Amino acid sequence: MVMDNTEFVMQKRRGIIVWVYSLKQLKNLKRFGLIHFVSRKMKYVVLYVNEELVEETEEKLQGLHFVRQVERSYRPDIEMNFADRIGTKAAYQVKDDDELDVVEANTKIRLAETV
């Protein structure tokens, strides 16, 4: 028995939402990537594809006659680390060219009986 010292490497993947006219051709979509979810009511399929093949796969999917629209998931582009921003004043600040700063308003809650 020979054991290789190969390491498991995580593939970067991206979700693609494929809106279709009919789900009859669902088997054809299996060759483009891993089917994660199928909505039979709204007629869309969520595929996962390797990151380096996303643009090429989108173009191929767009050319299929049963595909209405192809959308790319932008979740990998969003920074999901909110630990340093939750509960701090930095969470309310917008850092753009204008340097806008949102000020929290001091509002008092009054009951309807005391108004």
C-alpha cells in the first residue's frame, strides 16, 4: 500500500444563477458545474463553478436556447469579516471621497399615554 503525501487544496468557487425557461434540460446543466439548488417554482438553478472557469462557463450558458439569463454571485467579492465593525462608531462611517460621517440621533421613546 503506497501512501502519497498529497495535500487537500481548496478550490475557489463561485455561484452562478441560471434562469431557465424550462427545467426539462436540467441534465444538460450538470456538465457545467455542481448543481447546488433548483427552484422549480421560479425556474432557476444555482451552479457552483471553479473561479477560473466562471467567465467561460457564463458565455457557454448564455448560448443555450433554454437559458433566459445568467447571473454571477458576488458573495466572494464581499468582505465578510464584521468583527471589528459591529457595535463601534466605525460601522456608521462611510469612507469615500466626501468623507461622510453619520451622526446618531438622540431620540426618546414616548408612550402614547404620556403624549
